[in-house]
Amino acid sequence: MSGEIGFFLGAAPGLAYTLWNMIRGQQTANEAKRIAKAHGEFLDFYASSSFGFDYLFRPQQLIGPNDSDGMREAKALLLSIRKQLLRRHALGALFTSLGAFVGVLLAVGLSGS
């Protein structure tokens, strides 16, 4: 087995975990959009250049004083999963990095035997 195959086989579990986390985050984002739409509001991550930045780096500023009740509820839902989402992404990156490294070592070690 070559090192490249070991790299990809080792990285695959971490990438799958990260992808699973992204899907769960997208499902929550869709639910937040549905909540906002039910209140006659429009929630879009890309409508404002600061929305994503505030979500990641300034979560205390995400909910503004002029937001309606529906928008507050939708943004609160997004904030409720923020720490867990970021933690799982970091863990997925760690799994990917370590898995790729171990996969290469195993592949090279097994091919040298």
C-alpha cells in the first residue's frame, strides 16, 4: 500500500465526521431560516458581510437591538449550537490530521515489510 492511499484512508474518518457536522449545522440553519420565514423575516448568512464574522468571532453582537422576535428566535437557535459546532469542527480537523499521519506511517511501514 502506498503512502498516498494510507493518507486518504487515514484522513477519511475525520473528513466524514466533519462532513456529518456540517450537515447537522446546515439542518439547524435551515430550521432557523424556517423560523424567521414563519415570522415574516428573511435570514440569510450571505445577505450581510458581518453576519458570518459575528457568528464566529462576536456572538454577543449577533442579535441586534432592532431584531424582531422571530429573528431573535432564529439567531438564538443558531447560537445554541455554535460552541458544539465549532468544537466538532476542531475535533474533525484533529481526526483528519492524525488519521492522515498515522495512515501514511502504516502504509509506509507495511509496504517496507
